[in-house]
Amino acid sequence: MSSDFEGYEQDFAVLTAEITSKIARVPRLPPDEKKQMVANVEKQLEEAKELLEQMDLEVREIPPQSRGMYSNRMRSYKQEMGKLETDFLLITDKSQQHLEVTVGQ
């Protein structure tokens, strides 16, 4: 396997850990910081998607007889990405609802 794929995997792991941490902090932030953190997480989610695309391209270059293991890893990474996006949407929805309730009072 190419060292490019392994580098992408390491970058993806670091990035998803940062995203997870930031998503967990969003509800506890004041509104101005929350808006900035949400924008930052959105940017990092895009970076993670780009890394997945690069990894996918690398897997396609692997000979078919060796591709299975990497395809399974890619499925796992894509599931992780989906979970991060869902968690982010849930937390931003809750944050938005909280802002609307707070502003409406």
C-alpha cells in the first residue's frame, strides 16, 4: 500500500478527533464563539471529505486482489464521517433552537 494512503489515514484520524472534540464543546460556548466554532467545524468536515476522496482514489490504484482490506477500511471511514456529520447537524440544530428560544424571550 502506498505511503500516501497511510498519511491520509493519519491525517483523517487527527482531523476527526479534532472535529469530535469541537462538536462536544459547541453547546457550552457563548453565542459569538459558538458561531465561530460551527464555521470552523464546517471547514474541517470539508477537509475530512477531501481526505476521504484522496484515500478512495488511492484504493482504486491498488491491484484488485489486494483491494478488499482497504475497501473495508474506507467503508469504516465513510461511516465515521457520516456519524460526525449527523452529530454536527444535531448539535447545530439544538444550538439554533436554543438561540431562538433565548432570543425570543
